[in-house]
Amino acid sequence: MKTMRLFPLELRRLLQSRLTWLIMALTVLSPVLGLVLYKPATSTTMLSMYLANPAIAGGAAGAILFGLLAIFELDRARRSRVDILTDAVVSPLTTALTRLLALLTAAVLTAGLTMLVWLPISAGLIGSVFTGVNFLLAYLLLMGLALPLGILAAAAAYQFTRRADLSIVLFIAFCALSLTVWSAEWQLCWLNPCVWALSDDFSNFRVFRSVAWMRLTWLAALAGVWTVSYLCIRQYGKGIFGSLARSVRRIYRPAVALALLACSGTAYAAQPFIDNSNPDLTVMSFYEIPYAEGVTFLSRSAQVFPDTDAGTVTGRASYQFQNTSGQEQSISFGINPGYTISNVQANGTDVPFTVSDYQEYNEALLEVTIPAEEEVELTMEYSGFPQESMPTMQGGKELSSEYLCLENSALSPRVMNVMPGEAGYPTTIEITLPASMIAIPFSSSEAEVISENADGTRTWRYEANSAGGILYAGDYICEQIEAGGMTIEFYYGRKHQAVMAEAGAVDAVKAVVDYCTEHYGKLSYGTGDTLKLIQSRVAGGGYAVDGASLLDEADFTAANLGDVQKGGGAGEVMIHELVHQWWGLGNMFDTVDSTSPWSAEGLTVYTTYRIVKELYGEDYAREHYVDQWQQAVDDYYLNYYVRHPEYLEMLPENEQLAISNSLSQVRQYNEMPLKILKAEQLVGGEEAMDQILHDLFNRELDPMYPYLTYQEFLDACHLTEEDLNLG
Amino acid sequence: MGKIFRYECRRLLWNKFFIGLAVVLLLYGAFVLHAVTILGVAHTAPFSPWSFGDYLSRMMPLLWIGMLFFLTFYTSPQARRTAILTDAAPMPPKQYVLVRCAAALTGGVLLSLLCMAEAAVFYGRMFRWYSWGSLLLPALVTLLPALVFALGSGWLLGRLRPWLVYVWMAVPFLLAALSLPEAFGLWNGSFFTAHPLTLGVLDPDFVLPAAVLAAQLLLLIAGILLLQIAFRAAVPPGGSITRRAVRR
């Protein structure tokens, strides 16, 4: 009661302090650090650059500032040597609780102010893909919840030590731990959440859930620690243990502390987001499981029911096997480690099964014993929160009413040790989704709606032929484009419509596919008639299978489309990114060697130049491409570190890497296209170069090393490296 | 006089504000050195006078603000309220102004030296480069005129209206946004990035065109003249500084 009576007085006193307002003002300003200095989210989506980074930086700076304010405020009476008097008037325990509440209220006010100030700034920077939900969640979770953590940690440190200097050192060390040693440990980095990317076009609930989990775990932990420190507040002239012994007489106090610490420990241990996959990615023991003797695969089907509100999946899978061995056989499945398997039956009878604790490549091993009958129908149910493997790149298992991607064992248990039957692995998948979502199998299969349900959902069905399979679904727009003699189905997020329209995406796709198909040949993963180009949620790269290819949304952000290094405008950068389907995905390149300009970018930029030349004329192409390359290459050769590499070698590794990466980019994006242009002149012109590139694109691949090398390019041109020197 | 100077220096430099300013300056300096200067400007070495000059130009807005903040110790309403007591000291007002300006300039110079020392440490640690003598000229022509002008103009503006000093702090940012002619290129740092490219040689020695030198001299002289006016405006104890200055 006394606390509640004192709280308004304490809050008013706190808000009358100039230091409080200075701390609040600095905290409100601190997101600017995320724009210029501290950028933990490495992706180039607009939300990563202009929302995640400022919010995380604001959270980290704000937590530190409020922590220091908390120490300053708690030490005020002692510093002024009036603590003996104030303690005589009000119990130090009551004072501590009141001060904590006042500080937390000031933190809430500051978070609100920060959001008000940064709302228009963020909206302006992010552009058409800005949404209020993302903004609110980012500032609440990435920034807002950091402030109470800072206050609790600092206040606890002071209450334990009762010395401002010592508690500042402890608090700063605790912050430094999060920013350095724990920065890649998603559950431990309490100050700076592990967020590498936020999607512009699709939802980010998975990432936000993960951050909220981490924050609440720490909130419980630090509230518990604070409560213990509260019990240690010195009273009646006693020391730390005497005061503790006195405070614990009211049993509910230590009980609350213990309950909070236990909650935190449980939350830490039982986190549902990340699996325990073997970190050694060279181990692939699941692929070494011997095939079940005499068992062949006939067909399978699955009914999948994603819960887009909870982010969970429920499903029923059914498998038909032929068992000619005359014995019971153990069938192995890969399942997502977040799923629980139940109700496993063979021909209507319960059969034993085990799920391994060992996990590998985001899969746990489910082993089911099937009976010694010739025809076996195995059914099972699975449900749970799909887990992912990479804690520093979370978000891949996003599941909401805007987007989902269910890959292999996350879609339904994947058979691992059964030989395919005559028809291979015939599969029928049915998935029930909200009406706003389109189901897109990542293959040549087409999904169709088989029922419209009363709850506003639709059930989609598609046939495939694989033991696994990937399904994308989301609030997509599909553009059908006739180009290169085939139908391109171009899927992109509805939120990206304005950006895509501005960049002339449809025209770019048509121009690229027509040009590249005519000059270099058809994509090997196109089925001949159709090709799906699917813009995915930010994933750090793309991949392709027969009939479908993935485009990472990060390549199509407004910022990337404005990158002059890749093209003269948004439409041309769009062309550049699409050309990567031929040079980069259709023909792969090995990891970039920092000493060589050879990479997928050289041929991609050159091809972009050729397409632009065809579209807008030679003068335009020369001005916006060749002249720009020349200028950049001239600058590159004059660069001090290029002329004096010994100084580059003197630099620490990080600085060296940053500079050589930047120089390497110039070489890849400017020097290499110029070299290819020179090669074009040396081999006899554009037609001859087109023929060479056509032959290279369609060459027979070595499965052990399928990459296109610089030497292969030089050999095809009958040139040497020296011939292409630009000096 | 020496005693008062030491007292004023201690008042200006031995407080949380100076330490905070120095910390901010050092942090910003580290950021500039690691993000910009390390790359070198105009194809020159990171430790060339041109790159160093560019670094100082980038630090200049903070140094300018620091210098003007020192002046707020003397021009703030609180300081003016206590002037009636301090003016009662047995010392000619002009000398007192001189001492205070010298203390503020000392503060500015110390901050500048801090920036230069940080750069020197950076060059030594990163490149094992220690020929600091070649950096004195760019430091002198960049910093001295600007700091003296900040002192003179800031003092006068602060005497007229204390809040004008805060408005004056925005000047370097305004200059950075403007496209100035080459002669005034040192005022926003564009000189260091543009001029070496016009010399037609790689790694050119540091040279100052006559026009740039004249502009800097002009700035220095203007600063000294403004200080002169400030000294003249100083009044004996009991008089009103503002009123006298306006009457003149």
C-alpha cells in the first residue's frame, strides 16, 4: 500500500530530474546508431536496415543508459549521506520497490516516445513495404523490453554491492558479455537479440516470437535476481546476510524469487524454436541408413493443417509399402524435431515406434516397425511447432497467414530407407490454408483448390513424385509471362506489388528470359513448358529444382533495385537479378576467390549490359555500363591499397577483409565485365561471344565439380589471362 | 592573471562536461578513422596530409560545437547573473575577457590535440607510420582559423543573446550541405577530397592554392577582429556589457 502511495511522488521526482530527461532524450535518439554504426541485422531488406537495426541499437543503448540511471538514482541518498534519515522514514525495501516502479514507468514512457518519434522516420525510410504491425513489434520487442532488463540488472547489481562504482563495472561487464561473447547465442544475448533479417514482403512472427521468448526468459531471470537482491537490501544496520535473513522471514518473498528463477530456467531449457542438430555439417549419417530389405514404396499421401495463428502444423500421413521380405521391417523417417508423432498404425493396428534424440540437418529419426504383411498401409499423425537449425539465421520456418514454407520433413515425415517402386515415390499432398494464401509446390506440380471450407479456409491438393518435397504458400501475386517459348509463373508478395510495378518486373522477366534463352539456351531446371519463379521470404540465397526457381526477396528491395553498380535503374537491377538464373544458378560458380575477379557477377553484369543495349540502344548502354565500369576500374587501379598491398597486409584481419571485399566487388562488378567485353572484341564480336557463352552454358557438367571456371572461359575464347589485361 | 587563467582552465576542463565531450569526440574520431580515413581520400594513403585533413574536417563540427559549449560557461544567463560578483575582482575587464578567451581556446586546442593524438595512435597501430611532422600544416590551416573564428564570433553572439551560441553551433552542418567554391573548400572539407585529383599526379605533396590560403587567413583575421571587438566591448565592473556593445 505504502509503495502505491509513494509511487506517484517518486515518479514525479524522477521526471523532474534533468538527468532523467537527458537519458530519455538520448534513448529516443539512440536508434540512429543502428543506421550508421551498429548494424547486427546483416540482410539488405528495407526492414532489416531501417527497422531492425535502429530498434536493436536503440534497445542496447537504451538499456545501458537506463541501467546507469538506475544506479545513479539508487545511489542518490547514499551519495548525499542522507540514507540514514530516509531509511528511518521509509523502509529501504519500500524505497527500492518504489524506485524500481518509477524507473520502469520512465522506461515505458521513453519507449512510447521513441516509437512516436521514429514512426514517421521509419515509414519514410522503409517506403511502401512499411507496416504498423512490424514497426510496433520491432520497437516493443527489439527495443522496449531491453529497457526493463537494463534497469533490473543494474538495480540488482547495486542492491547486492551497495556501491555505485562496483555496480557500474558489473553492469557494463554484463552488457559487454551480451554484445561480444554471447552475441551469437540467441538465448543469451539479452541486450542485442539475434536478428539477422526482417522480411519486407511477408510476416516476421517467427523472429518476433523467438525474440519475445528470449526477452521473457531474461525478464523472469533478472526479475528473480532482482528479487534476491531486494532481499539483500541492508536494513537495521545489518550486513548483507543479516539483512537477507531478516527479509526472508516473509516466506512469499523468497518464494517469488525462486518461482521467477525456475520459470526462467524452464523457459531456457524448453525453448521450442531451435533443434539440436549435429553442428558438424559433414556428418550425414541419415543417408547411410541401409534400405529396408524387400520393402518398396507404392504411394503416400498427407493432409496438412497449418495453424497460421499459432505457427504450428498438424498433419496426417499415410504410406503404402509392399513388404516382400516376409519379416517385420524397420522403416526410417526423417521428421522435424519440433513435431510429436502419435497414433502410428499399420493396417489399422498400433505398431511400435521410436523417435531418436540425435538430430541431423533439422531432422530427427523416426523408426517404425511394420508387420510382415505384403501390403502395408502405415498411417501416423504429427503435430507441433516446426523447429529450425540455425539460431543466428532464424525466420526460415515462418508460418503465418501471409507466408509459409514447409520443406521436406516439416511438410510430412520423409521416408529414408525404402526403395522407390515402379512409379517412384508418388505423392498426394492436401493442405488447408486461409483463403488469402496460394499454395505453390516447389516443383513442376500445380496445386488446385479442392474445397472451400466454411471456416474461410481452402484445401489445396497437388501430386508430386518425391520422398520429400517443398511447399511455399503465401499472399502472393502470380504473373503469367510468355517468354523464351515457355510460360513463366512469376510469384511475388502482394506487399511488393508497388516496387515490382515501378521496376517493370514483368517486362524485365520477359526481356531476360527471351534474351537468355535465345542466346544461351533454356534453363536446365525448366520443364520445357513452364517455370515457376518464386520470390521467397528473405533466406540468404536462392536455389532451383526442376520446374521452379527461388528468388530471394532481398534482391528485390527498393534499396537493391537502386544499386547503380548492378544497373542504371530499378528495372535494370531487376534484369541483373533475373540473369542470375542463368549465371549463378543455371550455371554455378565456385566460392569467390578474393584474388580473382571471376564470379557469377561478371557474366551477369555483361549480360545485363547486352540486354540493356538491345532494349535502349548502344549509347545508353555505353554511358550507363561501359563508361561506369571504366571509371570504377580506373579508380580501382589508382587505389592506394592496390598500388601498395603491403599496407593492406599490415591491417588487422577485420579491416583487411572489409577493404579487400570492397575492392573485390569492384573487380567482380566492373573489371570482369570489362574483361569480357575485351574478350568479345578479341574473339570477333558479339555473335562469336554469344556462341562461346552458349557452349559454356550447355557444356557437360562434371558432377564432382559443376562450377564454371575462369580457365574454362579463357579456353573457350582461346585466350590467356594476359590477353585480357586492361592496363 | 596566470592564477585566474589556471582557475578558468580548471573550471572549463576539469568537469564532467569536458570528459563527456572528449569521450564523444574520441568515439566519433574512432568511427571516422575506421570507416573513412582508413580508405584514404583521392587515391592517397590513409596517412597522407590529404586524408588527415579530411579526418580533421569531419571532426571539425564537433570541435566547433565543443568550443562554443566552452563559451556557454561565460555567456549563459547564470554566468551573467554571477558576473556582478566576478567583475568585482581587482582586474581590468579586458584582461579578464582575454583570460577567459584564452581558457576557452585552450579547451578547443586540447580537444583538437586529442583528435590528432587519436589519429597518430591509429596510424602507428595500423600502419606503423610515425612521420607526424608532415601532418602539422594541414592541421594548422584547418583548425586554427576555424577555432579562432568560433571563439570570436561565439563570444560576441553569446554576449548579444545567449541562445545565439546554440544556433551558431549548426554552422558547420550548414556548410557541409552547401556546395562551396574551391577557395572555401577547407570550410566543409571538400578541398581535401577534390584538390588532389586536380593535381594530375599520384600521391601529391600537400599544397595550398593561394585562394584557399587567403580564405583561411581571412577567417583567422576575422576571428581576431571579432575578439578585438569583444575586448573593446568589455566594461568596467557594474556596467552592462550588452547595452554598451549595442550602443557602440
